[in-house]
Amino acid sequence: MKSWVKKNYHELFRIGILVKAVDGAIETLGGIAIYFANYPAINRVLFSAFRGELAENPQDPIWGYLITEWHRLLLSSHTFWGLLFMAHGITKLLLSVALLKRQLWAYPTATAVFTVFVGYELYSAINRGSLFLWLITILDTIVIGLILNEYRRIKKYRTG
């Protein structure tokens, strides 16, 4: 197992960064939607998209949790959350692109920024007890490890 991971470490890094880029794009689009769309319009779109799932099992605790969190999010301040999601998503997207282009400055910058994100995710996961947040935090921590390993590898290669 260890040798497989060693052989495929670079590919795991690329996959992790691509996942971050896609996540960043989704967050950016979600932020734009939250910022510019009104609450009833967003609800109509989401509930029409997931109507089948909700009809299949209306008492599903996961869907119940997601709906509750969605309402809490939008009722608190859609302007704030829209801007936050856009900024978070754009940051992830820009850093991911820079990492994929192997820009040396991006490795320590992404490590620092993603570590701050993980810190906030940990804080939220502890306070909310959310399994989803714990999983995201673990994934983000793995990606940070992949970034650090790739940075060491590139620096070693470039310095000879």
C-alpha cells in the first residue's frame, strides 16, 4: 500500500487540487446565486431539483438537516453569506490553478490559507457536531499534506 501511495503521490496531489478547484467553482457560483437571487427563487430552484429525493423519503434526517441549515443560512444574511462563499470559492479556485501551474509561491500560500479554512472548519465541526464538516476537514487536511509533499518535491527537483 505504501509503495502504491508513493508511486501515485503526484496524481493524488493533482486529483486533490482538481477537487479543490471544482469545489471553489461551485462555491463561487453558489455565492453568486445566494447574493443575487431572492430567497423564494432559490428555494423554488432547490426544491424542484431535489423534489424526487424529498418525496422518496420526506423524513430522511440528512435532507431534514440540509433543509434546516439552508433556511438558517439564508435567513441570517444572504448578502454576507453570498460574499463569503464567493470570496472562499474564488480563493480556492485561484490557488488551485496556481498549484496546477506549479507556481512556487502558491504552495506556501495555499498551505497557509487552507490551514485557516481547516481551523474554521474544526471550530464549526466541534460546535455543530456535524459529521459532514468533520469529513471535509479530514479531506482538506489530506490535501494540505499533499501540497506540502509536492512543494518539497518541486523544491528538491529545482535545487538539484
